[in-house]
Amino acid sequence: MIMKKIKITFFALWFAVNLSAQVEEGPIKIFGYFQTTFTYLNTYQIQTTSSFSMQQMNMFFQKDLAEGWTALTNFQFINSFSSERFWGNFNLEEVWVRYRLNQQLNIKAGLQTPIFNNLNEINNRTPLLPYIIRPLAYETSFSEFINVEEYVPNRTFLQMYGIIPAGNFKIDYALHLGNSPNISSKNLFGTPAHSNQSGVDTTATFSYGGRLGLRFGDIKSGFSFTYDRTNLFKGLDTAIGLPKNTFEEIPRLRYGADLSFHWNRFYFESELIHVIYDDDVDIFDKDKQFYYGTLGYNIFDNLFIFGSIWYIKEDYYIKSIFLFENDVKIRVYNAGLAYDFTERIRLKLHAATVDIDVLNDRSQSNESFYIATAISVFF
């Protein structure tokens, strides 16, 4: 009799909990963004190309699990992805669950994009952006020849963030923790290159960072940083006559700053990113800098024009039995417009001149002209 009562009580509790969860759960929301482009590129004295491309598509699945709890997955396809034709890339960008206590405290666990400067979290929301080609440190479709992950953190696994009112101001903050960049990958034969499973950290180090920002009306500014240890240059030490493992787990610091504001119909946004490798080796140095600034104007509520400047500077210095010094500068001067055909369809036009200077023992430079049109859709 006692066991029967216990079973009835347990069943009643189980039913109440599940009924409560069903009431608080929401349906799965399926939505996404994509951007299809036509691009004309003239690299003076080298080649001219023109091409259609499915530049990027993101598919999101979101579900409210209970009061305050939300889960999301994000699949990303880049550069007309086709595994059969070996085109582009497909990535599982985000898989996380979030607990939201209030505006001041949110906690996310799972694979996610960390908050870093202003653009990092929203750079894949193409219909929200006026650009076709985004500022270079965020242009994932260029990742095949620009290592964008050196400039901005793309993945983390734990994050706490929120916005705290402070009189007429608001303070926003974020703290995140994830793997180091030393992740085991598969080799050409499809087996892990580090004799353990792919996709896991091969070191006992972490990547951590955060952002501290201030908002006042339509003005938003902030400072961001990340710190990790990388094996990016492992193996180079013996090649230039240094002891083995000199470049093992060398510290890397990224720091960034951002400023954006609206004033009447004007809009301005800018960012600075600096990447420093602290190897404590006098004969080796690598340093990266990136900044951009964009000024835009809403001619009408659905028509936006902008002008923008992007700049990358990379210094790479090695002095051993020979001297290798590589100084790369990329300057992009660009302008464009974005027309909102509907609330879900944005048409874009974007033109740019690109100057690339490489200063070493064989200094060279080249210029390119780029013009593109795109349709960017939220569905």
C-alpha cells in the first residue's frame, strides 16, 4: 500500500513537472539569412574575373525550453558550398543553451560566437549589414586566403553577459571561456593528426576574454580582449636554429576597441584590433593590426548609403642566418548603398579599390577594383 502511494505521488509530480514544461515550451523557430552576389574583379595587369556566388547562408533552429531557457543551433554554408565539387565550406557555427535571469545576467553554454567588439556576434546577419564584402577581419568567405581567426575569436563554450543600468548610462559586459586554438584536425587521409579525436584541444590551456562597454543614448563604445596560447609557429623554431619547442604554446593577446553612434540620419561605426604574439624571442616578431571606419546616411527610411575605409597591417620578422622581413599593408576604400525592398529583402551595391603593398627583399604592390551587387534575404 505504501509503495502504491509512493508510485502515485511520483507519477503526480512527474506529470506536474512535464505539464509545466509543456506549457512553458515554445515551438521550434526555423529562420535564416542568405546573400547571393554577382562580383566583378579587375586586378590590374593580372586578371579580370566576374562571378555569381551564394556567398553565405545561415540556418537557425531556436526553441524556448522553459521560462528563461532557450536553445539554438546555427549551420553556415559559404561560397556556393558543394562537397561533391569541393567548393566552399560548411560549418556548425553555434549550438548552445542560454539561461536568461534578466537583462543584467545571461549565461550561455555550448558552442557559440563570443562577444568581441561590435561586429563579431552579428557579422553573419547579412540582411542587417550594408556591406557585401564585410570589413576584412570579419569576411568569412575570404577565410581560404585570409586567416580571419587570427584577428577575431570565432568560438567559445561558456559565456556570461548582460547590460547594467547606471543612471543615464548603460554598462554592458561579457566574459567567455573556451578552447585554445590548438585543436586536433584530420589529415588528408581522414584520420586525426594528433593521434586523438578531431575537434578537441591538444593542450591543457584555454582561451578567455571579454568586453566592457558603455552606452549613452545612441552612442555605443567598448573595449575587448582575448588571451590564449598558440602552437601556430611550432616547428619554425628548429628551422631557424632555435631550440625545439621554443614556439610551443606562445601567448597571444588580442585587444580591440569599438565606437558607433546614430545622429539624425547619420550613422558611424569603427573598430580597432591589435594582435600580439609574446614569444620572448628577439630574432622573431609577428604583429597584426586592423581597423575600419564607416560613415553612412539614410537618404530615405529604406535607402542607406555609406563610405568606408579598411586597413590591415601585418609585420613578420625573422633574423637568423638570414634576414626575413615581411611587411604587408592592405588598404580598402569602398562605398555602397543598401535598399530595403521589403522588411525581409535587402538589395545592395558595393564598390571598392584595394591596394596591397608587400615590403620585403622583393617589394611589390598591386591594385584591384571590385564592384558587386547582392540580394540579402531574411527568411
